[in-house]
Amino acid sequence: MKNLLLLLLGLFIAAPIHAQQKMSASFESLDNKIQISYEFQGEADKEYEIKVTLKRSSSSTYNYIPATLSGNVGKGKFANKKNLIVWNLTNKETETLTDTDYYFEITAYEVKGGIPWYYYVGTAVVGGGAAAVLLLKKKTEDKPATTTALPPARPE
């Protein structure tokens, strides 16, 4: 039983860890769009997921994730080259973004495959085996070796 728990624990701990890299970007505002330029070092043949967050230097809690981005954003091979992202601003965004203390934080996550199929199969086999052992185990009840004596009869 102890080995079974160790095996299950090992399956869950062995989950892959995804590398992450944060970087600054330069940007230029043109009419109703913003062009964001960035470059990061990584393995050119690997695929990365690029995410963009707008932040403010005057407010550390301010985070805005633009919705209408195009260009070198999302999943792709973006390492070791100059990349360009275009953010087409809506009228509401144009009216809201009037301050000058904004900056962009670009985050690159290395894209890796999901959990291999054999993790699921192994977990199902081990879980099924553990359930079978617990359910098919003979139930033994300990019967007391001695019984207690009955109290004496009441006098009449």
C-alpha cells in the first residue's frame, strides 16, 4: 500500500514545468493603433506563446490585457528575431488611455506538449488496482475470546 501511494505521488509530481521569460517592449502610438516591438533570446526552433500585458508605472496593481492584437503574438516561433505586435484600439480604449505612464510587459512561455497518454493510463491502472485491493479484501471481524458474565438474577 505504501508503494502504491509513492507511485501515485510520483505521477503527479512529475508534471512538466514550463519555462517563462518576461521582457520589456518599446511601442509607438499611431492613430488608433499601437505598434509594440520586442525581441527575446531563446531557442529558434522551439515554439513559444507570447502574451501582452499593459501596465502603469504609477500603479503596480494595474494590468490590462489587450483583446485585439495581431502580428507576432500567441503561439509561434518568435525567438531571436525582431517581432512586431499591432494593437488596434477601440474608441473606448482610445478615450481611456490618456495618461503617459504606460508600458508593456511581454511574457514568453515555452510551449510543450500536454501530459503524455501513458500518465492517464498508468493512473487509471494504479487507481483501479488500489480500488480492487480495497474492495476485495476479506473483512475480518475480531470476535472477543471471552464473553462477559450475565449479572445474577434478581431475588423474588
